[in-house]
Amino acid sequence: MNVRARQKAATQASILQAALEIFSEKGFDGASTREIAAHAGVHHALIKYHFTSKDALWRAAVTFLFQRQAAELSLPAPNDPAHASYRDFARAVIRAVVLYSARHPEHARLMVQESVRDSERFRWAADEFIVQTRQAAEAFILLCQREGILPKVSVPALAYIFVGAAQLFYTLAPEVRRVWGIDPSDPEVIEAHAEALTAVLVR
Amino acid sequence: MNVRARQKAATQASILQAALEIFSEKGFDGASTREIAAHAGVHHALIKYHFTSKDALWRAAVTFLFQRQAAELSLPAPNDPAHASYRDFARAVIRAVVLYSARHPEHARLMVQESVRDSERFRWAADEFIVQTRQAAEAFILLCQREGILPKVSVPALAYIFVGAAQLFYTLAPEVRRVWGIDPSDPEVIEAHAEALTAVLVR
DNA sequence: TGTTACGTTATGCATTTGCATAATGAAATG
DNA sequence: CATTTCATTATGCAAATGCATAACGTAACA
């Protein structure tokens, strides 16, 4: 790779990284491209050059989030010999989701900022990515219900119960720190949360 | 109350109502006072006149939310004769929290927008209001643990599991509608969610 | 080594923003 | 009925915003 190509990739990466941070903390309207550029340490005109527009940058950030999620959150198959039982499999899935939420809290933050209202941007993300997440969540819940691990109640409700219970602790990390005096980025705290969620969900 | 006082109260109420909606959907930075004024159907200069500044308007909105919550979410006492058992009491609390989250989704939306980062505004809200919520949540969880209703795991984790599981379904109502094809404002759907959460939490 | 390609920077512009100040007009008051 | 009070409106302003355009400088290449 060239010097120029390397530099170009580095610039794009730093812009994307800054975009994730600012968008996730302030939402699309609250974030300014100049603030993102300053945070990335580049000239603001480079955002237009590399990402065309603020809207396109936001979509690039969302695409990055879901691609990384797909890569990192490769859930093990239910019949994987690594699991002694479906119950163990369910525990592994819950733990994996909690660890992902803890590792990348900006994912849930950025999405929740946009999913509280029905914008064009939100609809694009929903159709492009969230629909797939629904499939996985639904399949997992149905399996757990069949095996008697989860109660046989509303599947959509269970889906948001699961996800909400897994991510709010990290989405609201500043609140957890200030009001409860504990740090949701501490590995031990994360383990305790995963254990708690497993105890609540797996019967 | 004379004509002027009545009109003044009506103006303030409509501004506050609009502020709740715009702040909860766009966050503090993303919301503009002119948009709030337009949404309330009043001249934008009235916001400064009645609420001094954008920041003060935000704090008035948050104050309103928590005061209304305190009024509407008056949790029944554990030893109230209306409850046959602590288990029934726990079910009543869970149902009440779910119904409140469904009735006023803007509360969680507005707070989550500000609680994802450690701003001065957030710290004020945390110290002024959220600390009290913590007390109630902690007491409720400890009671449930003593009675064998909830597993004896991390209390802060359980608190965010409970709240996250109760409110995400309504915070992300547009997502639920688009991706799952159901309406989180439908009373039957709300009942199903309350039932699901109760089934998951109460053992 | 001279030229080109292209990542980067400088600058401009119309619009939006929060806030300030002065003007207005009708209800309240005596 | 004259006057005052005060909720409301009109207008201004500096700063910030997204985006456009042109200049710049150096790595890449023939």
C-alpha cells in the first residue's frame, strides 16, 4: 500500500471513529461535521471529500457498526459440540450479547438516538440492518421457548426485554457511574451483569 | 384566574409540551428553540420570556417529567392488604412500571439522550432526580431477593435489567412498529409485554 | 525529472442558531 | 376612562452550520 493510500485510509478511519463518538453522544442533528472533523484531527472539508455528506457519513458509521457486530458477535450454533445442552447454549448467547454491549456501547447509543423517531435515516437503518437482527433474535427466543428455557409469552416483548436488559447498563454508563458508584467498563462488573441477566432469563 | 393569567399558563404549558417532544426526539443540541416554539404555536421569543433560556427550559421539562412520574407512579406499599403476597406485590410494581413506560415514552427518551454522556446538565438531573429513583429500585430489588422472587445477584445489574427490559420496547416504538409490525401503544400489546416481563422476572 | 493525480487546505456563502432589545397592544387597575 | 402592567411580537446580531469551489502541495508515475 502506497504512502498516499495509507494516509487516506487513516484519515477515513479517524473520521469514521470520530463520527461514531459524536453521533452516538449527540445524535444526528446535535452533531456537527466541524466538531467531528476537529475530533478526528482533520480539516472539515475532508468529510465531504471522503464521505460526500453528513448524511452519508452517518450511514457509513451505521454500516460499520453492524458489520463489526456481525464479525464480532458470531453466535455459536445451537448444536455446536461445545455446548453440553441448549441451556448452556442460551447462556453462551446471553453472555456474548452482554460482552458486545459492554465493548461497544456506542452502537446502542447511536441507534437509540435515531430510532426514537420515524425519520428517513431510521427507516433505512431498520430495513437494511435491524430486520436481520430481528430474525436472529426471534429464532433464538423460539428455540429457548421450545426447550423450556424462556416462558411461552410474546416473542417481540421477550426480544426487547432481552436486548434492553443487556444494553441499558452500558448505554447509560455515565448514570451508572454517578448514581451507583460503579464502573460498567470494569470486567468484574460486566461479569456480574452477565451473570445476573443469565440468572434472570435462563430457567 | 383572569384572562391574562389563564393565557399565560396555556402558553407555558404548550411550550413545555413541545419541549418534551422535541428534546426527547432530538436531544438538547439537536433541538432548536425556534422549532420548539413553532411546534407549540407561539413566538420564539416567548421561550426566553417564560423560561429564561434553552438550558432552563430543558431543566423545566425534566422537572416536569419526574414530578409527573412521582404523581402517577405511586407504587403501592409492600404490606398493603391489596396484595395477597410479596409475589403479588412484585407483579403489581412491574406492571405499574411497564404501564408508565408505555404511557410516557418521552420520559425515557429524553433522559437517555442526555445520560449517554457526562454533561453538566446530566449531572444536575442525576443528583436532583435519578438518585431518588435508585433508592426505590434498590429497596424493591432487595425485598424481592429476600423473598426469593429475584435471584441473589448484583443489585445494580438487576436494576438496569429491570428498567431496560421495561422501557426499551416503548423507547424504540418506531423500530418495534417497522421491524416487528406491532404497535407498542396498543393496550393488548402493552398487556402482553407486562405479562412477559412478569413471567421473566418473578419466580 | 517533468507532469499528473489526488488528498488536503483555504475561503466563501446562505441558512440556522440562541439570545438580546425595543416596540406593541390589550387586559388589568385605579 | 386614563393609565399602567405585562404578555406578546418584531427585529437585530454574532456565531455556528452544511456545503460548494478553488487553490495548493506532494506522492506517484511516465
